Amino acid sequence: MTRSRWEIRNRVLASVLAGLTILAPSWPASAAEPPGVDKLPFVYELPNLFQFNNGTPLTTLEQWQARRAEIKDYLQYYEYGYIHEPDRLTASRTGNSLRIDMEVDVKDASGQVVSVRTAGFNVAVTIPTADQYPAAYQGGVLTEKFPTFIGGNPLTTNGQITGQQLGYASIATPSVSSDTSAGLPTGVYWTLFPYVQGDVQYDTGTLLAQAWGYHRVVDALKIRNAQYPDGLFPEIDDTKLITYGFSRGGKIAMLASAFDERLYMTWVGHSGQFGASTIRYTYDSKKYPTGNNAAASSYTAAEMDPASFYSGITGARKEQIDRAYDGTNYFRWFTSRLPANFGQENKYQLPIDHHMTLALIAPRPLMVFEGMDDFWNGAESVAISVNAARLAYQMYEGTGAYRAGYGYEDYIGYIASPKLPHATNNTEKANFYAMAQLVLRGIDPNYGSESTAGYLATATAPVTVMPGFEYNPFAVTDPSAMPWAFPGQYSLGTTPDVRLLVGGTKRNLTILSDAPKVELLSPSGQLVDRVATANGKATIRVNAKDDPRTGPYTLRTAGSKKVAKEIKVPFYTWEFMMRPEITTIENSWYISFPERINNLGEDQAIFYYDTRSPEELAGDMWTGNDPVPSVQVQNFGVMLRSFQIHHKVGIAGGGSSPASFGPSFTPPSRMFIDNLKFPDLFPGFTFDLQMDIPATLAD
């Protein structure tokens, strides 16, 4: 059973549930409830995977299990809510249908059972036949157990090939919880464990409740008794179970594997925020590259120059923590403690982030997929999560966790597909299949094949198995995001004041590391400098005279007592860095810059607008005065690259409808931003910016 270490012991909550008084959780005298958000420190980088909540660093791999338990507790307390196991579970098979029935005892204040809650569900099971996968049969008799997906069979592509033809069984998604946004959740889980808002143990979100259904399927598959000595489905290899999910299902598949180590392999598809994406790094208002959108993409992999990654998106906004709660309603995907306590302003006080959820899956095989035209999900933010979780996988290197001849890189992959919106494609299927064949059957991948396992390439999606199952153009996102390291590895990162380099500038790069020395390599691989550290820090003066089109700079540790660490430092042109864009998104303007603006929310910039017509502004290059009215622009964090200006404060995107502006409001045609700071580019300098508003930004 998944329990909080703040176990229920002392208090009885009177709740009118089935007319009974039920036991409810409270904090024992020996332990304290986790601190409230306002009591937590601001942590702008990703929380340290390898440090206990009390600040003690992990020193051995063996301590990781205790750290995993802490992470699970915090994920449940602060975000997803707690899940519970039934007191009794039975299962039966009828043909290829699996039936699962459960019971939960309801007790009075003295602990006596006064009634029993019952609930159950069915799931369909699909087993490859001898005609579909003859390699598993001899003379019509099954001789090989099948790896099995829970959540459907994503390997199937209509008209090309089915998952059964590839030798994979599947179990349908267990339906145990509604996906409600505002109403009380319903379904099997809630029949057994009724929802109690505000209660620590029973204020559970629907995402983890749905993942609980995967766990109950595993329970059923593990049953061995006189009636089923080889299990209910002897055709299934219950040591090779794979979770699959797409979109909301991707969040659920990730959680199912993170909270149950019996699930061996995981496919996290386009899970976005509250899935694999980080909370801290959301990258508002970006598309890849300039001039494309989900409706009409034309770029190729060769065009994925990092200089094209930053631009405004139109027509959608990513799932973000501040959209989880509107002050009245919230998505019941998670515990109400999250929307009650968190928003963009204080998300940096959250003691967990989603790289931790991914890290809980290590060292079991994991593939994460996103589409670069899937703007809501934030492919770049997901890349940061995967890069951070990769350290947990690297920690297991040399322990026997990985197949001989292969390493941790082959057990965690991330593909951000160009041109792909909120959908899967054959590239994703081929890469997952290649990893599964490697880790489950010992079959080496055919890297680079343009057609794999019957999957057909299209003009917009070549079917290529990527080395290391990796296509991640965001590997150089932020060198300060994860300065920590796993036990036995040198730590390495930069301070958040300098996160990138710009061609033709000279900067002091402040480096954090416990290595005796650190080295900086140029984009061409030449050694720029090697310096000793003192008290965990070093400074390298960088004259960035290289061509940014060559690639990023590289930082690495130098020492022999621990495992080395290497990170990339983004390197851009001057012209690119000073290129703002303005777009309209859901009744707001986004004024977007390639790099963060202001510094940790200090000295917020001021936004003004001018209502004179374009004709009146013609030839007036600078007004010389600040028009009124003005509003203070909110700036919520270190990675924010966009000002978001809401209509509700009287600012809009060039339209003239009374609904947007009121009957006497004249649309603005020029805007100003005063007190603008680029702390990574020009520390100590302040800018006043003026931009004309194009007519294309009509409401």
C-alpha cells in the first residue's frame, strides 16, 4: 500500500458517506505535516533529486530508495493526492476478458468493521495468435510469453502493421475514474475510497486514481492459486509489462510506472504539463521555428537551428499551473491542495517538479515523446525534465541494471518530432519498438533505418530509429537548471545570472562545481580555459568570438575521483537575442523575447500604450513622453521570456470591438516598456523599448 509517512493514527473525521462515520487521516504526534507553501524557500532551478528533504545529500546508490519514498510522499501531498490499496482483490478470466473485484472495509471509530464497500471493473485482453506472430508458437502451441501493454497497443498502425504482428499483447485502459474538471469524481476508485475535499488522505486527484487502475491489473496478473497455477493469462509475461498513454493518458502512464516498480517499461506520449513537462520552465509563447504553426508547418529537421526556437505562438496556450485553478473551479486531476496553494507567482516554492516523477522510473526503460507543433505541451520543458531524470539513470551505470553491451542512454529516450501536433506518428512507434526489442528481447536496434518493422515513412515523418532513441534539439536549454549530481558524480552548473553567451560579447561565466577543476570548450571543441575551483565555485572570462552557428559552448568537470559531468551553454547571435515578437493568445498579448527579462521578479518593468492612429504616429520615431494610462507588467520568474498583457486590464491586440475595449476605448497602436532588463545579456543595464503594433494583431 502507498502510505504517507504521516500515517493516519489519531483523529476521526465525521463524514456523511453511506451514512457512516469513517476513519480519516491525521498527523501523528511523532511527525509533522509537510510545510505550507509560504514556508518553503524559492528554488529557481529544478529541485535536487539527490538530496533528502532535510538538506542531507545522498552519498550512495542504496540511499536512493529512501529518497524515492520521500519524493513519492511529496508528489502525493503537494500535487496528486494519496492513493490506497483495497483490502481484498479477486480476479477471473472469461475468454479474453479480465474481471477484477475489490473490497474495502469501512470501520467505526473503535476500528470495528461495520460495512464493506465493493466495486470492480472489466478490461479486454488481446493476445497475438499463431497467424499473427508465428515465432511464439510451435505446432500451434504457445512457447513464448508476450510482453504486454497496459493502456492499449500503440504499436498498431492501421493498414500497415499491428502490435500483435510484432509480438506484443495488450490490455485495454482500466477505466476506474472519471476525468472531471469541476464536479466530484466518480468511478470504481471513488466507490471504494470516497472523495473528501480537504482531507489529507482522501483528497485525491483523478490522474493518480486512474494510474491506480493499472496497479490493480498488475495485482490480477500476479495471482497464482489452485485455479490459476500459471496465472489468469499464462500467455502474458508479467515481468515485461509496459504502460502506455497519450495526452492525459501519458500523464497516467508516467504516474502508474513511477508508483509501481512491477511495471517494467513506460511510453509517455505528449503528456505536457502535470505530465513530463516541468512546472518551473514552461517557455510561454514559443513555436519552432518562426513563421510556422500547428495548422501549417513546413520546416525540416535540418532547419532546427537553436536560433529559430524562440517565437510567439498563436491560438493556444500551454497547460500551466496557473490555469489549474480559476479561483472557483479546478481540474480534479490533482489534490485540491495544489490549486489552493500554487500559482505562477510561487511555483518556485514547490518542493517537487516532474523530473522527479520521471526519475522514479529509473532504471526501468522509459521513452518520452512530444511534438514540436504540440504547443500546449511544451516540448522544450519536457526536454529539461528528461535531461534531469537522465542523471538518475546514469547513477545505475555499472550496477547490472542494463543489458550487457548497452548503457543508461539506451534505457531513457526522448524524441521531439518536428511538425508533429498533438498526435503520435510512425517515428515514435518505430523508436519505441526498437527500444522494446532491445530491452525485452535482446535484439539490437537498426539505427537509421528509413522503414522499421513495417512502419512506413511519409513526406513529413521519415521513420528513422535514432541512436540512443534521441531526437532532442533542446539539449542546451539552461546550464543552471540542474547544478547537482548523483552520488559519486561531480556536480556542475552555472549560476542563474548568466545562462547563455552572445557572439561578440565578453562575459564572466560563474560555475558551480565540487570538482577540483572545470574546463570550457569552444563550439569547435577547442579548450578555452581550465580553472581550479575554490569553495565550490570558479569563474571563466569568455570572449565569445566564435560563430554561434557552429554550436554551443561546453562545460565539463576535470578530476579523477568521481564520475565526470558535462553541460552545454547556449550561444546565440546578437541579432537573435534582441528580436522581440508580439502575438495574441486567448484575449492577451504576449510580448516575447528570446531570453528572460528582469531578474527574479525584481524591479518589474512598466508597460504603456499609445492610442494615436498609425497616421498620427507616422514619422514620429520616439514620442518623448510616456502616454497614459499605464499598467505594471507582471513578471513571475527567472525563465519568463514573455510579458502577458490581459484584456481585463484594458490592453488588447489592435482590435476595436466594444466587447474587448468598451465603447469609448481607442485601440493602441504603439507600446512602450520602461525599466526593461536582460540580466543574462546586459547585467546592470536598463532599457526603454518602443514598438509599433501591427494591424495584423486585430482582436
